[in-house]
Amino acid sequence: MKVRKSLRSLKNKPGAQVLRRNGVTFMINKNPRFKARQG
């Protein structure tokens, strides 16, 4: 999982979902290459 400052470019990928868990923003995708969290 990558830690990125901004998830804006990743949310345009096909199949991307943004979700928040305990105040942390995550990006999940069927392709594990695009898994990321913001921080």
C-alpha cells in the first residue's frame, strides 16, 4: 500500500473506491497496484 499526499489522481482510475476508516482516507481498487492511503 502506498502512502500518498493526494488521492485525486488515483480516484480517476477504473474501479477505484474512496473510503474512510477511523478518519483515515483509503483508496481501494481491484488492482492492488493502486491501493493507497492518504497521510
